[in-house]
Amino acid sequence: MRKKIFLIITLAIIISKAIYPALADNVVVKANKQKYNEADKLMTFEGNVKVDFDNISIKSPKAFLKTGQDGKPQAATFIQGAEAIKIDEKSKSTVKANIIKVSILENKIKANGNTSSAIFENKTPTVTIKADEQEFDMDSNIITAVGNVVIDYQDIKTNSDSAKIKVDESGKPKLVNLVGSARVAQGKNIVNATNLLFNPVSNELIATGNAKSETILDDMTQVTIWSDYQQFDQTSNTLITSGRVKIVYKDYIATGPKAIFLPDAKTKKPNKILFMGRSKIQEGSRIVEADKLEMTVEPKTFTTEGNVRSQFTQVSGLKNSKPKTNNKKPSAHEDVYDFSDSKSESN
């Protein structure tokens, strides 16, 4: 019994002075069984292992503490289902995993296998992160999640191959970078892209690489937007897109190099789409090209200006659309009626 008590006190002094000088003045390790291997510089703890320091507790059935040649601890590993809990004045953070590793030298905590971390405020989870692996860098306050990453934040749910989350001192996310097959869903909006960068502070979302966004409007119709780049400002309810932009709304199909989705001045809901650069819109059999294109959701209209060129496809009864004498069927580009104008409007 004396030896066990002595080991706990000794370990507490070592950890508190050598490992976590900035985090805690006292660390206590409790377990049903403890042993020390001098040759391997390894401490082993088994049965109801619990480590308490500062406002952090780590629990697991079994744990190891590796020391260096100088006797100072280098790393701690908690296995067979571990959980770390940090309690602040107004929030609580938890990490669960098959294995939790604490690197004293690098000041990092790494969780492996079925990892799940959460931040609670008033006993309600505000952020949850699930992934195959998670690593928390205590110096930079960055969480790195890898493999089948799922993040729930307020009414936002994300999926990606990997993610980096910058958090503040209270654990709240400041910047979320989703990498690989990234997806963000919020209410009636869904965004997919190769990479997604979300700023919860400014309420902005940037999608790059094969970006696709889908929005369900109040009348339950859908607007789908494809482009290389999309930037959402949820505060002003605007969307900027660029690079091979394609927008589909009801029977409208519009394409162009760049477009902006603007809200209505009164309702503040998305209602107008402005295309910049040479753009094209198709409505049924009519195709209109212009230097400037403006689409309106309510009422459903579009207007074009500047070097307007309209095409009507599949028009029957026109003399110039008759088959040639060689009985060869006209191709699609032959069966087209063209005219040009300076301005066009449709509703």
C-alpha cells in the first residue's frame, strides 16, 4: 500500500512539474493496478485508470506512460476505450476513442478509432466531430480530423474526407476547412465541392473545385448551381460564383463565366441572378446569348443586354428548314432560326 501511494505521489509530482507546467499544479493518477518497467522506462496502469490535472480528466481501462532517459515523461497512451473530459466555467469538452495518445514533447492529443468529440454549453452539445482519427494541437488550437469526418454545428452538418478546425480558447470553432468530397447541409441548402472553407464568425462559406449548390425556395422549386468557385455570405444572403457557371431553375438553363445571386430588397430572400461576361440562357426551344444577363425568380423573368443573339431550335414550318434534295436529314445546327438584337426580355 505504501509503495502504491508513493508511486501515485511521485507520478503526480513528475507530471505536474515536467509535463504540464502551464496546465496544472497537481496531477493524480489512480488505477487498480500499477507497475513500472525500468528497462523500458514504461509505467503501466490497469483497471479504472483515471488521470486528473487542472480541469481535465482522462479515463480508460488501461494506460501507459513512457519516460525518457532523463526520467521525464514523453508520452501517455490510454487504450481499450478512452475518454477525455475538460470542464470550463460555462462549457464542457469531451473526446472518446478506442485509443487516446498524449504527446508531451509535441503538446498534442491524438485519438484513434471511432473517435467522437463534442463541446457542450449548458449541457447541450453545440459542436460534435466524428472521424476515424482526430488530433488536437494545444499550441495552435487546431483540431485535425481524418477519415469519414462528420461535423454537426448548430443547424449545420458537414461530411468530408478530412478536416481542420481552428477553435478559440473556449473550444468554439473559428474556421473549418473541409477537404475531399466535402458537403455542407443547412436547412434547405446543400453545397458539395472538393474543398469547403466555413467561417462561423463571419458566417461565410467558400466552395472550390467542382462546386455544386442546391437551394429549395419557398415555393418548393429548386435552384441548382455548378461552378469552379462559390462564395456564400449568409449575413447578406448573397452568392458569388465564377468559373464555368451553370444555373438551372425550372425551365431556365443559364451559363456564363461569373454570376451573383442577390436577395430581394424587401424579403431578403434570394431572388435575382446577375451574369457577367458573355452568357447564355435557354428556355425551352429558345437560346439567348448576351453580354449581360439578369434572371429573376419572383416574378420569373429574364432580361439580356449587349450584342444579344437569339436562337430558336426545332422550329417547324420554316422554308429554310426543309430537307435537302439528297434526302439527308438536317443536323441540329441546320434546323435553327437565328436573329440578333440589342436587347431582349422574356417573361
